[in-house]
Amino acid sequence: MLKGLGGLGDMAGMMKKAQEMQAKMGEMQEELENMTVTGESGAGLVKATSTAKGVITALDIDPSIFHPEEKEVVEDLILAAIKDAQGKAQTKAQEEMGKLTEGMGLPAGMKLPF
């Protein structure tokens, strides 16, 4: 008659782990907003800084590249630096999420949030 109660303990444990994971995910999201990465192009002539969540926060352009006849080159360098920063932001976020899932015993490569 009480045979089925053993499963309830497992369910309660799973719910507790899910709540812990949710709290850690919230903390991780806040941390990602404070982590920064810098993308570069043109051998460092253009640099874009981004949060690990992918929000561009700064752009640094070496004044030596400002020549009116090279406007398209400058625009391409800016876009390349932004894309580099966003790629690094995504990588950083995945690394941090990997640390979280690893610490909770979840399979490697598990994508969070679901």
C-alpha cells in the first residue's frame, strides 16, 4: 500500500534540484551582464566591447583609419569587430553555462535555458 511513496521522495528531490538550478540560472544571467569580451578587426584598429550576453557597450576606432576614400573599409572593419565581439560573447556565455550544468551533474553540452 505504501510502495508508491518511494517515488515521491525522488520527485521532491528533483523539484528541489530544479529550483536550485533556476536560482543558479538567474545568478548566471546577472553575471553574464557584467562579464565583457572585446572583439577586434584590422589588427586591432577597430575594437568592439560586448557583455557576455552580446550587448555592445563600447567601440574603439584608431583615428589612423579615417580616410574619406576608405569609408567602406572602415564600415567593414567596424562590422567585423562587432561580429567578433558577439561571437566571443556567445562562447563566453556557453562556457559559463557549461560550468553551471557540470556542477549540477547535467550532461555535457546540454543547452540552457531549455
